[in-house]
Amino acid sequence: MARVAFFGAGYAGLVSGVCLADLGHTVTIRDVVPERVALLEQGKVPFHEPGLEELIARNRDRLAFTLSMEEATADSAFLFVCVGTPPTPSGDANLAAIWTVIEELPADIGSPVLVMKSTVPVGTGEKVRAALDARGLVDVGYASCPEFLAEGTAVRDFIEADRVVVGSYDQADGGAVGALHDGLDAEVVQMDVPSAEMVKLAANAYLATRISFINEIANVCELVGADVEDVARGMGLDRRIGTHYLRAGMGYGGSCFPKDIYFLKLLAGNSGYHFHLVTSVMEVNELQMRRPVTKLQKHLGSLRDKRVALLGLAFKPNTDDMRDAPSIVLAARLLAEGAEVIAWDPVADAQSTLHGVELAETVAQALDGADAAVVVTEWPELRDLPWSELAASMRTPIMVDGRNHLDPDAMRAAGLAYEGIGRATSSFASLPQTDEPEPTLPRP
């Protein structure tokens, strides 16, 4: 078993480090935020990720958390870089944190393998290799090992990985990084560094494309009276297509898809190629986040002074991540239309993100007196609520299900005018039913 250091205790670094410890390695995770390190030393996780806190407790003897570069690198055979690479104002990846790690590596570090796990533009490996050589760290190996962890299922995604992608300049370095994952039932795929860097961007761009495609199909379904849920099922049972990422809704968000697909577009543009498909995927996603506004206007007319409840704020369930969440775009659009917005989420803290939005502690509080509600995040607990009582508490019981999460028949039976994404609805569904008048026959 190896001694491994991780730089960065975010989603990728913390989950990957803890999971490697679970495979038997000795892992030290270094971060530059004292409060985060202190929290981890107490066995607590600084973000919501199911199963991670329990995994830390189980491997406490093989885990250490520190602020010290020297402590992290001491006798470590592998140095995993898992720092953030957010977009700059120009849209390029901000690699400042990566360069800081390179600059802070001790001069007498020996010959570990530096492993890039952060999402970086293709070509970063060559620049890092040159920077290491310029510092005289020629004995330090280099490999690219992109992560494919989805927030909310990150622990499972590591343990049940489909594959481990490793790019390296020296095949022995790549083989050593791959061997760290022995114990996983996953194929180790070795390649060159640029190809490994490209795999992450290409994979996320493809998944985002599937999401935008099914959302376009959903929009057409609404116009022709088809149901996108049935259409997606019929498509997905084709083994050439599969069912994953064919859920129509309000579009993708989070820290990976928006950033990675933009990086790919920028990479292509900087190389002299206009990536038409990726550009369209991004445009479709931006428009899809705003579709619930149009649906609300169909039922309510002007949204000025209307009270709209947003159910769910995180970009997906089982996470508290608000980065690029569709709820941010939707809330801003509703406020611009003059609506009052109240929102609920079981774990996401939106106080510093959603300005001008009232935050409710419960779903019942969010719906009380509301003119309409929008399901923004498909939290499981939304399915098992007393919807008849909740509908009665609303000023006008209108439900726009932005994730097709709830059962349409059950919602309508509860007294709600229900509308999903890509599901056939009647333009009269929200009107109260009236008795048909008895025919009047002329007197003889």
C-alpha cells in the first residue's frame, strides 16, 4: 500500500482521498482553509455528500488532514492535485491554484508522481511538466487521472467506477497510478496526457448534449401532444441509446457541466475550430431554465405581485451545491417579472446566493398562500407529502413540475393544476369544472 497526498479538500479531493484510504492506502489531505481542515479533523464534512462522513470515520487511522505542504508531501509516493479551476472573466480556466501547488513543492521532494485530478484544459500537462523541470524537479513523474464523480453519488461513483483513465508521459508512472485503484472492479485505461485531459471534457459535453437533446424533444412533445416520458423510455430501451441522461427538465447545472462544456468550446475556438454542436447545447440549456416562467404566465397572466414557491434550490438532489443551479436563473427571472419568490430546500444554504428571495423552512410554509409552485430540484421527500392539504393552503393551486418528478394524476386528484416538461396538457386544465346546462326544448 502507498502513502498518498491530496492537495484540495473539495468534492473531488476529499472523496477520492477518503476512497483511496478505504482501499488501504495512507492518505494525507492538505487544504489551505483552516476552518475546513479543523472540521475534517473532527470527522465532519464541510459539504453535503451522502456516505462520506461514515467513510471518514471508518478509515480514520489511515487519514490525516493538514495545512502543511511539508507534512502532506513527506514520504508520499503520489501527489494528487485536486484544486479548483474556475473560469476567469475571459472564460479560460483559472489555473492559479495549480501553479501555487507547483511553486510550493519542496525542492528535496524526491521522485513522487504528481497526478492531476483537477479538470484542466488540454495542454496543461505539458505546461506543468515544463514548470516542474524549470524548478529542477525532473525526477517527479506526471500523470493525468481525471475524476468522474457526480455530486450526491460521489462515493458510489468512485467505488463502482466504470473505468479509471490515466494519461502519462512515462508508462511506468501511469501503471503505478492505475495500480493505486486495485480492488476496484474497473478497467484502467492508459493513454497519453492530452488524451486523458480530453476524456473528461468530452464525456461531460456528451452528457450535457443528451440533456439538451431530450429537452428539445420535450418542447416539441408539448406542441404535438406527445409525452416525453414515454418517448424517452421508448428511445432508451434501444441498446444503442440507453436510458441515462434522458430525463427532460429545466436543464443542467452544477460545478462540472457548465464549466467543462464551456472549456471545450473555448479550447476548440482557440484552436481555430467553431464547435457548433456545443454552442447549441449551451443555448438550449439557457433557454430551458426559463421555461417555467412561460408556463406560469400561461396560467396566471402577469406575474407581478404573484407569489411563487420554488421547491428545491440545489442543482440536483442529495447535494447542497448551488453552483450554476437553475434555481438561480429562475428566481432572477421571476423577480424581474415582479413576482414574490419564496423558496425551500432541505440542505442548500441560499442566503448568500438568492437575493430578494424569501427562504422557507418547510414545504408547507413555502406553499401557504402561494399562487403557484415550481419543482426545481427532484428531492425524494416531495413525493410523500399531503398534497391535498397543501393545495388547499395555496391561493391558486398551480404546480409546474420542472423535473417531471411528481405523478400528474396524483397531483390533479389532489386539486392541483399540474403541468410538467414535455407532457401533454390541456389549456383548460387549470379552469374549474362547470356543469353542462340542461338542453331547453322549444314548446310545441
